[in-house]
Amino acid sequence: MDEQERIKKENRKLEKVAAVALVAILLISVVFLAISFIQAPLLEGSGYTKFFTNVSADAAYDLINNTNNLTIIDCRGLEGCGTCTFKNDGHIKGAVLNNNPETLYNWSEDILVYSKDGLMGAGFCQDLINNVNGKLYNLDGGINSWNELKYPLVYGSG
């Protein structure tokens, strides 16, 4: 085999290697783009809430009376007897007893959460971060702080 044939053979090998590398780069790019499009709703700017705000009982009272489309969640069921507490000990008017934050995923309204002392409410709000679109509020001090200020409660299931 003369020198020219050897060089041609080597060039063909290099062309094959270059072609394989180009195909690999294209495949990796396609996979990356596909993953980016799938994850796009989860990326920054998706509209999902990134934090929650602890609010005082006074601020919660104002929110309830001055905010349209506010969902009020009583999560005291996470602390024990939720249904009997909700009915017998009273709840904030319009509140819904809810022990499962996942039922609110993709919720678009603002949400005010309260528990007995605010701790479970904070955890409930934490579970909603990056899963809801509205603002998230936790009643700091929970229903206890609401009761200290003698704000109204509703008894029974209404």
C-alpha cells in the first residue's frame, strides 16, 4: 500500500469518527431540548408561588374582608380531631377543613391557612410552595391568636 492510499484510508477513518461525534452531539441536543420543554412549567417564571407569608390575626381579618377569591383552609385535622374541632371549637367563616395540601395543587386563588398555633399551618403552606399560583398566607399563632383578639367564629359545619 502506497503512502497516498494510507492517507486516504486514515482520512476516511477520521471522517467516520467526525460523523459519529456529530450525530452524538445532535442526539444529546435533541434530548436536552425535549427535557427543557417538559420541565418548562416547573422553571422560574412559571407563575407558581415561591414563598408564603406569616400574617397576624389582624392582617388575616383584613385579608378575609378585603380580598376577592381567597380560599381559607383550616388544617387542624393534622393536629388531631379535625372534624370535631372544626364543628365544636369553631372555625373562621368560609374556612374549609383540609388535611391534604395536594388537593390544592394548581390552585389559582390566594390561600390563607390556619392551624391551632400556626406551626402546622406553616408546614401546610410549605407543601404548597411551587404547586399553587396564588399568594400563600399562614395565620401566625393560628386560631389561638384569632381567638385572643375575639374575632368571630362559626360553629357547626357552616
